[in-house]
Amino acid sequence: MNAERDARDGGAAPAAPVADAGDRTDSVTGEVTEGVTKERDLGSRAPGFIKASRALHLSWQVGVFVVGLAVVVAGIIMLPLPGPGWLVIFGGMAIWATEFVWAQLVLRWTRRKVTEAAQRALDPKVRRRNIILTSVGLVIIAVLVGIYVWKFGITMPWKIHE
């Protein structure tokens, strides 16, 4: 009560509530502004008028699940076929994450792992190792192609009758 009076009088500002050590905040990483990450709460992102009605909210969840499932299935089909399979799968997961906490947690875990992998890939030792391994692999492939061309000439493998 004194903090409110002090705040009105231009004195000390009211203190923000401090979470106990046992409290857990479930949230997803959101925007990054000036190096500070803002976090979003987990849960449904449906509009308020949809959340107000239980039946409408349930039908909303079913619709989001069906659309997300269609996108994920399309991504799985694109994995062996030409197309951005993994990108479409993560798009379907993002659709699910608008409504379901489990999908939000999966996306948070995926985002963390991708960020860690990107940081590891930027390490000079890892980059040097990857460049060396790629170069060795390309040399081995070039030697194998050279041996094939020397032995069979420029002939497709399915047309060799020896």
C-alpha cells in the first residue's frame, strides 16, 4: 500500500511480483528485441469469442488438428518425392502449435536443437573438419567415376552387357 502511494507521489515504483523457486513458467520463445527474448505462454491462440463457447472451441481444435494433419501428411509424402518435405512438416507442426501445448513444446525443442546445431556449425574446428570430409568424399567419388569411365567408357550402367 505504501508502494502505491509512493508511485503516485513520484517516489519508488511498485515492485513486480517475484516467482518462487518452485514456480515453473511454461512459455514458447517469441520475438527477439535488442538481444532480449520475449516469451509467449503455452496454450490455445484461438480468439476469445471461440474460447468462450466450449462447443465452438472444440470444433476449432478439431479443425486445426485436421488442417495440421493434412499439411504434415503432405510433408511426409514429399520426403521421398521432390518437394520441401521437412519444411512442410514443420509448417504443419506450427499449425498444430497454434492450438496444442504438445506441439508448442515440440517446436520449442526443435528450435533449441536447430540453434545449437547452427552454433556448432559456426565453430571453426567443426567447419574445418566438415570441409576436409567433404573434400575427401568428393575425391573418392571422382576416382570411382574415373575408374568407371576408364573401364566402360561413357555408357549408362543399365546399358552395360558384360
